[in-house]
Amino acid sequence: MSIPTSTSVVESAVIRAPLSHVWHHIKLQNFSHFWSALKSSQFVKGASDEADIVQWVFEDGTKLEVKQEEHSTINHYITYSVIDARPELPYSSVLSTIRCYAVTSGEFEDSTYIEWTGNFSSDADAAVIQDAKFKRRDALADLAKVSTKK
């Protein structure tokens, strides 16, 4: 019996670095430069001229091909989908967005608020959502480490 669950996940953080220091890392092909779970992240050779497709190879051997769906350097967000996975994923699809905002006043002035969402197909179960939650938390912590280095 499966446990009913939300098919979306939202993780966020305040990174004590200016938006420009954080946003600089948010390119699909550069995720392995900050995310310790990734062994590599690079453009897929022969991919379409109309879409950026990047292969992420995780330390556990999982390979994902992610397609950039949207990208805005003005509004500081990127949206991507998983278009292929080895081994095959236990759900049909996921659309993820990372948004960055400059914190302009208060205790965290000159910091960056970052939010990483994932909207999964209805066949994703509670384990998938939990895994996505913790992967995003770990990646945001890793991003904070590289963004705050002097």
C-alpha cells in the first residue's frame, strides 16, 4: 500500500553572500563545482541547438540528463527537467526551479535567499519526495560553502 503524499518539494536557505556570488554558480553544467553529490556535470555532446542539455553523474553512479527549460539572468531563476536517467527513475517526470533573491535590508542584508522547488508527476511516492528534500538541503549547504569563500 502506498502512502499518499504531496508531489512537490520546496527547500530554501539564506546564504550569507551577495546575490552575484551565489547566482554565478547556478548553471546546470557547473553544479558539480559546488554540489558534493555530483561527480561531474557537463553539456551532452550532439544535443539540440535549441536546448541546453547537461549530464549529471552522481557519486553513486546515477546519471541524469537535465534539460534547461527556462533561464533568466534578470529575475535570477533557472528551471530544468530530467529527460533521461540511468538507472531509470521510479517516477515519470519532475520539473525543478531554483530562484535567487537579494536580501536588501535587515539582519541578512547583502545575503541571498534561495529557493529550490521540485514538482513531480503523480507516480512519485513519499520516498522520492523525501530524497529530493534532503538532496536539495545538502546541495544548498554545499552552495553556501562555495559562495561564502573569500
